[in-house]
Amino acid sequence: MALSLLVVSISFYLKEYISPDSDLYATLSLVSVAGVVVMVIAFSLGLGAMPWIIMSEILPINIKGLAGSFATLANWFFSWLVTLTANLLLDWSSGGTFTIYTAVCVFTAGFVAIWAPETKGKTLEEIQQFFR
């Protein structure tokens, strides 16, 4: 995801210095679209499912309903926030917007790599022990 977002941001930065009549401008436009498509595919296959997977594997049975509801609310709230601010950011700077999205993606990957527990082959009690 981060690489595709970086490609999109670089193509937007380059388009600022190229004449709209040139063939390179049209190519960079296609690269931007392809980068967004690759990011959506990567999100769907990876990070998009992360909240639901973590919710189902680490929440104890006695709070799964309430905590799952809260996690779902937070997930949709942040999706709404990204949707709300996207046009404002794009009006500010297209390249800057995708650079911010790249930075957030890199931070998220680092966060998950460091703090999300590996749950493969572990019982719920072993996973809960990780958080104590």
C-alpha cells in the first residue's frame, strides 16, 4: 500500500512541472490511477481486514459484543474522517495528500509489526496474557 501511494504522490508532484499537453503528463495520469487501484487491492487483501481479524481473535468472550461494537464504531468513524478530509487535502496539494497517506500507511505497518500479537496457534488465554 505504501509503495503504491508513494508512486501516486510522486506522479502528482511530477505533473506540476510538466506541460499538460505532453505525452508524459498523460502517462503520469495513468500511473496515478494505476497506483490508486493497486492501493485499493492491497488494502482489501491486507489492512482492510485487520480490525475485524484482531477483534475476533483478541477480545475475550465476556466483552466481545461491547468491545466489537466500539471497535466497529471507531473503524467507521475514521473511514468517515478520511473521506471528509480527502477533498480538503486534495485542494491543498494532491502530491501532499498522498504523501500524508503514505506516511500514515508506513506508521500503521510499523505499529502492527511491533504491537499486534501473533495469534497463530495460540489460545485466547495465551493471547490475553500478552496484554497483561
